[in-house]
Amino acid sequence: MDHEAVKGPATRSAVRGRRGGTSKTFWRKIREPLAQSRFVKNAIASLFAQFVRLVRLTNRVVDGSAQMSGGAYSEFEPAIIALWHGQHLLTPAYYPRGRPVVAMVSRSADAELNALMIEKFGIEAVRGSGGREGSKRRDKGGAKALIALKKSLATGKNVAMIADIPHGTPRDAGLGIVLLARLSGRPILPAAIATSRRKVLERSWDKTTINLPFGRSSIVLGTPVFVPANADEAEMERKRQEVTAALNAATAEAYRLVDGSK
């Protein structure tokens, strides 16, 4: 005899409800330990790294793209490579092997996976936030991170840094990257990577772009921005706007190359 049928619809719904509640309770109990597990985090970061490699391998680089492995930009190195939030995910796979680079990664819990992922590519991560000069954000490790990046530049390593401020105005550079350029004497090199096949997360604050396999890709390095060591507050603001304009121009060109090429 079908005992579920004998119980009737109302009873079956109650049973399913209890089962569903039990499942949710179980998930809540294991979610936090999973989130804190180094093993789980490393496994997820490895999956991300493999996906990024797949995207790199299956997207032909179009004509007109910058040759990052060549010597065309060596005169500017070591440089501060500027990227936008939400447009930076492919950078580890396109960055030339064997060329030392240190990347600044936010101190937030969400960014920890990103830090673990770039380490899979041999890229060193420095945790911090490159916010506005004098802001409370820099008290949370930002100042120490800038000092560490300055030391890396002094030893000849390139530095990669997200130019806009987390959860601030997207694609509008903060003063952190300009301050690093002033302190180090090294140029800011705007960089953008785009793919013809992509998914834009419209609800994310920075319109994060998930690059997809089996299409075309482009790499654009924009006009370098130099910041004088004696730059005052007004000059710093002008340079911040210059970085914003140069990085937006590089991003627009990267998308033009992949969307206009056949």
C-alpha cells in the first residue's frame, strides 16, 4: 500500500516541509565551517584558475592587441598596472610568465578567493585597499599595502592594482594608485582585457564581467601616467582624473577590438 497516498496531500506537504526545514538547518550548520575551510577555499580557487586558463586558451587574441610578452613596454617597467574592478579577472592568465608581479587584493573575505586564485599563477598577493588619500579605508591595511608595493617596485617587480575603490564609483580611479606612483616614481600603465563572449552581472556594483570560452580576446595597454614626486593636492586630483580617462579609453578600445573583429 502507498503510505504517502494514505496520508493525503496535507500530510505529505507537512512531511516535505519538515524535510526541507531539516535540509536548511543542516546547510546553515555546515555553511560557516565550509566558508572557513582552507581546503575548500583552495579547491574553489583551483577551479577558478582552471576556468580562467580555459578562457585564455580558447580565445584567440585579435590583431591590434598589445604584445605583453614583447619588449615594447619594457621601458616603463617596473610599472603600476592599473585595472578596473569587474574587468580584471583574466589578468593572471594573460600576464607573461617569468615576469615578477605583485598584486594588491582587497582585505575583504570575498576577495580571499581572488588572492588564492592568482597565487595559482605564481603571482604574489598583498592584501589592502587603495582608497582615497586620508580615508579610513587606508587604515585597514591600505597604508601597509602601499608600502609593500613600493618596496616591490624598488626591487624591479611590476605591481598590479585595481584603480577604482571597492563599492565606490565604478570606473573612477581612487587616489591610492596615484599616491603609489608619486611615492615610487614609477608610471601607471592602464590595462584592459576583453572577450567577445561574456556575461555581465548587471546587478553587481561594478558590472562584473564573466569572460567565457570559445571566442576572441584583446589586450590593450593605454597611455602611461607619470606622477611627479612633488605633486600637490590639485595635481594629484588631475592625475587621478588622467588615470580614469586613460583606463576608460583602454577598456573601450579592448571591447571595440573584440566586438568589431571577425
